[in-house]
Amino acid sequence: MRIVLGVLLFLGTVTPPLAAQMTGAPTPGYRPMPGIPASTLPQALREIGFDQRLDAPLPLDATFQDEDGRTVQIGEYLGKKPAVLAFVYFDCPMLCTQIVNALAAALRPLSLTPGEEFDVVLVSFDPRETPALAKQKKAEAIARYGRPDTATGWHFLTGDEASIKRLTHAAGFRYVWDEETKQFAHPSGIIIVTPDGRPARYLFGIEYGPRDVRLALVEASAGRIGSPADQLLLFCYHYDPMTGRYGIVIMRVLRLAAIAIVLALVAYIVVMVRRERRTAHARVVPSTHFAPRPVHRN
């Protein structure tokens, strides 16, 4: 019992407040490497970046064209279920293709299905691009993903400059046209959007861990998709807005381990007490002495 009390005391003293586990916010825009002054960066790189506008509403009434040339509102895909949103331009010679390929690779191992539990929305920020090009890129992405039956859950959209600017500004996506290279300079990453059309998580880079994508989708859905195991992982893993990744929260893991130890000790004590009682009961055997009846002889 002293061990049990000690573990319970440990639980009450080591668990930090939730607010202490998530502090600060990322610096908007491009962050140079330490020791490199911002003035030495190309002008384009000084103007691009992600401004994380978590929980800010996206303009769901903004109009675009889907890969079939149909005019749609972005709310058809971002206002019903969790969604993965990525800003790319389909004629990009390098980075955007890597983003789409990395997204397909991250989604492939997941048991969650595009079109059922969530949607995938890729929006071109180049107003010159056409639905025909979007349709071609969608076919390539579905082929890489390897599940053609999920095509209805993938949406490749194009639009005019006004709609593009409106959506990218609301999502905090900053990009510029580089006249020297005749290409767009832009950050790389994906945004996980809630069913009511609000950015919930930003995952940066050109590689996205399947675990991070799954946890972000489950978290964005407020637990409406996923499994109980996902909820346990969300307790143990914490989203870091500075890195755009989920990292393990060691104190929460220790707390779970301590709870498991307490339960194991309690179960052990209960089993041993019951076993001791059964043993003691077995030793006490009631004995009944019957006096021999006298025999009368005639």
C-alpha cells in the first residue's frame, strides 16, 4: 500500500499544466538559418511563408473550377468533413510535384478513406492554369495513391486571381512571382481543415508522416473519425506549431505508465487477498464428532 500511495503522489506532482506544454507561436514568413542575415536572402524568399491562422474561417463561398470545368464553391469540399488542403500550381517543374507525391505517399498507409472520412483539396494559385491541366494532375496523383475508387474524394481546383488571393490570404499562404526565373516562389506544406472550414493544423515541408496526417485529421474532426487508439495517441502526442509536427509528451506518457502501474498493483493486491482468504477458509475444516451409541445386549 505504501507503493500505491507513492505512485498516486507522483501522479499529483509530475503532471504539468496543459498551458505549459504549448507556448509561443511561429514567426510569420520565411525563417533563415542562424547566422544568415535576412538581407542576404533573395527578395522572393523574404516574402513567402505560412502565417498560421488557426481556427480562422476560410471563405467557403469563394468560387473555383473543378477538374471537369464545373464552377464550384470551395465550401463544397471544405465545409462538410475534415479535409487536407494544399496550395500548388500544377505546371510547377519541381516543388509542387513533390508536395503532391508526398501527400499521396502519406495517405497510402492510412485506413481512412478520401471521400468518406475526409477530402483532399488541391488548389492552384496560378490563375492561368486550366481544368484540363488539373484533370491530368489528378489522374497522376490517383495513380500514385493506388486507390482509383477514391477519386471522388480528390479535388483539383483552378480559379481566377481574385478567388485565389481571397483563399490563400485567409489560409495564411504567402507566395510571389519571381520574374527572373519565371516561376512562383512559395512555401511547402499542407493544411488540415475542420469540417466547418477552419485551419486546424499546418504540416510543413515536402514529407508528411502518416501518423502526423492521421492525428491531425482525427483531431480536426473532434474525434468523429478514427479509433480509440487514435484518441490515446492524441493524449500522448502534442502538435508543435513551430515545427508543424506531432511530438511525444513525455509527462503524459509517464502519467499513463504510472496509472498502469497503480492498476496492476491494485489488481495484484486484490488477487492475493482473495487467494489468502480461500487458503485460510480451506484450513478451517469443521469437524462433527458423533458419540457411539451404546450397544445394549440382552
